[in-house]
Amino acid sequence: MAIYAPTIIDVSRLPEPDAIEKLDFETILAARMSDLEKRAEEAGYEYDVGGLETDPLKIDQEAHAYRELLMRARVNDGLRSTLPAFAKGADLDHAVSKAGVERIITLDGRGKLIFREDDSALLRRYLATFSAPAAGSEDGYLAAALKAWPQAHDIRIANGGAGKVLVYLLGAEGVAAPLDAVFAVAKALDAKHIRPLTDDVTVSAAQIDRYSLSATLIVPRGPDPAQVVDAAAKSVRSFGVARYHIGAEIPATALLAAAYVPNVMRIENAVFSDMPARANVAPYLTSVNLTFRVQS
């Protein structure tokens, strides 16, 4: 059984466009001083004290160069705000609205508004490109499923062979997809403009395989061991969050590597085994239990 992994550009790796200037105060100041000297020469004045930090004209040009730097930086920021790859917050909301996408807003258990993160809006902006034309395409199924259940943390499309399409749903923070979400997605994917007649689509909740890490960190004398342990635990948790997806694998070497923060000399007594990738399973990190021993 093959797992479908959508070919989505990781916008965090995109370079900034050439239209965004690389700004440097000293470069701007040098250009202004050169222009000042040229204009002074044309007016018949000899200006040769630009190298003096106490020169009034030099001080004036420094002030104006800094203001120019701020203005040109503002132009750069304005351009970034129009690009989905670089826009943040409300600017991103406006950028993705051109594709008919809006930020997901839900309520928590206490009735507080929860705004989904920028990454979710970017993914839905990408999928909006594929949501209409190609019935039965993998991106089309993914877009329709996400539209039916926008609270999904992850959705995976798998080829079950012989016309079978398997759709797995995953909830956030180790919570399985509820039945109403499964029914809603199944209904959405059964629409004529989404599912070709030859496709047999099955929607189900992905399984969650919970794991933890216990280990002893060997640290040198000097650094505060408690701070080292806290930093290592935070790094491991970040790794776990990044790998909380359907079909992800957790190699023991990668998990332990996350614990090698500064001042960790080595790791002993690690309790963890490799977790291979499985098509309908998402690994979820439940706890990190780290102790320390100071190197004698």
C-alpha cells in the first residue's frame, strides 16, 4: 500500500524575491555622501571633510540615511505582506483571501476563540489550486477533505489498489478524529464532482501510536544541569510535534539527536526503539522523562 505525500512547496525554504532590497545603512550613507560631494563640486564648493564624524553635514546625512533606511525597509515589508510565503497574521489572511481561503476560527471548551496558525492557511491556499478541476486527483481529495473538516491536524490519501482510495484523518494533540468528522468527510468525498465512478473511497480515523522517551543526560561541571535538561526536553518535544503526522516514522537516532542540546556530552539509559512508518498510524509523543548526571 503506497502512502500519498502531497508535493507541496515548503514556503519556509523559498528565498525572498529580488524585488525585496538588501538594505545596509553604511551603503546608503556612502551613496548620500558621494552625492553630496558631487553636488558641492558642481556648485563650486570643495567638500573634503566627510570623513569627520563631527562634521555637521555628515551628521545631517547620517540622520537622513537612517530615515531612508526605515522608509525602504517599510517598502520591503509592504511587499512581503502581499506574498503568502512571507505574510503573517492579518496580512496573510488578506493574501490567501484571493484564493477564497479564510483562517479557521473555532471555539475551545470555554467558548474562547481559537485562530488556526499561519501554516494551516498556507496549506489551504495551496490546495485551493487543486480543489476544482480534477475529480479523483489526490490533491483534489485532500482539498475536499480539509474543507469538510477544517479542524484536521493531518489528512493522508493512500492507494488501496484496484480503485480503492483510503483516506485517514488525524485530530490535533493526540486526539483521534471523531465520528462526525469521518462522516462529514465521507459525505464530501462522495460528491459527483469529487469522486469518479470508478473510485471506492473509504474514510477512517488514523490510529495514534503513543510513545515516550526516558534517558539520562551526561553533562559537564559548570552549567546548570536543570537548564540543560529543560532545553533538551523542549527540543525533544519540538521534534515530536514535527513528526506528529500520519505515516511518519520515529528513528531512535533522530529522537535522541534532538536531546543533544549544548552541554549534553552523551546520553545513557535511553529507553526507546525505532517506530517504523505505517500508512494509517501517527506517532504521538506523550512524555519526556530526562534525568542528568554530572561528569566526574
